[in-house]
Amino acid sequence: MNATDRTPADLLRSALAADPGRPLVTFYDDATGERVELSVATFANWVAKTANLLQGDLGAEPGDRLALLLPAHWQSAVWLLACASVGVVVEVGGDPGDADLVVSGPDTLEEASACSGERVALALRPLGGRFPQPPAGFADYAVEVPGQGDRFAPFQPVDADAPGLVVGGEELSCAAVCERAREDAAKLGFGEGARVLSRQGYDSWEGLSAGLYAALATGGSVVLCRNAEGLADGALAQRIESERVTHTA
């Protein structure tokens, strides 16, 4: 990765330039049996479409606050990078009542309805499927995002030193996210091509770093496992082997 990258969006651009075909995010949901694998190119395409939705249809601007009420999921990772592309501040588990926009999963719709701004809901169904019945007062992400453009250009340049992420009560700039990700990768021994299996949530810096940022910062990839609490040791060991995992979190 390029040592001069100062935002998560920069990290993704470098990954795309280096090897667009390699896996970046592999997602398992052990409650449904779902497995999804996204290459760098496919992930970047989802990010571009989501950033276009965010900047265009939702009217988001740099500095706007977005409450992200989603679990560790491949679509959550897409939203984190899309917000970084626009300059929107992601407040992980933030208060929707204080946010300019909210992005919610199916289990937090009542809480998310406190947002007076734009509201987006994700069904978190296999293959990014839509809600059978669209939730009232929310845009269904799976309906809105496919028609968005495959290339994204921000209306305003993103300031790497401006706030970019709030998690666990701590506010980090985009540059600080990249810095910490590199530090974590070095501390955990993530080298070029590291493949990290994470069963952590996205509600802490540790979970975000192990499950996305640290691997992205070092040319690696992640295997996100949701609802893996009851996974037997043998099944986990088999997954680690089949996915060629080099590190676990």
C-alpha cells in the first residue's frame, strides 16, 4: 500500500490499483449459512455506488454526521468506505436523534426513526436482497443503490485531518484511522497478503481495525464471521484452513 494514503478511500484506491482481482472481504453469516466474497474491484464498485447515493440522492456533504446502526457485515464495510469517500463522519452506533442521516439494519428501525434527516434501511439479506415490505419512512438500500453510477468523484475534496469516524466515544480523523490501522497491522504482524478472520463486532475500534482497516492498510483481506458464537472448534478450524487464514481476531 502507498504510505502517503491519508484516508480510507485512499487506501481502497491503492488496493484497486495494485490488484483489483484479489479477494478483499469474505463474509459468513453462521445463522443463515450465507457466504459472500468480494474482490477489491467488486467492493470498490459497491463503495462508488453507495458514495453516489450518499452524495447525490441523500444530499450528504463533508462534515455531516451519519449514525451507523449495523453489525459487522460486508455492507457495513461498504458504508464505512463510502462515507470516507464523501467526507461524511461515521458515528458507529451513534444517536440517530443527533445525526444528519442514519443507516439502519432491520433490528434497529424503531431507534433509527428518531433521525429527522435522511434514513436508509438495509435488510441484510443474502446477496444484498431488499426488504419484502419496504419499512415506512426509510429508503431501501437494495432498491436505491443498483442504479447509481459505478464511478465516484466527490463534489468537494475530503480533508484527511477532519473528523471521519466516531467509535467507542472517540473521534478520529481520516488520517488517524489510517495511521492507527498501520500501527495495529504492524503490532499484530499483518504483512502484505495477510488474511484475517475476525469474529469481532464493528462496535469498537479493535473490531473495525481487525475486520477492515488494518488489512486494507497492508494489502490484506478479511474474513468476517457474523453469528459465529456457536461455531464448533472443528468447523472454525476447517474454515481457517479452507479460507487460507493467516491471522485470527
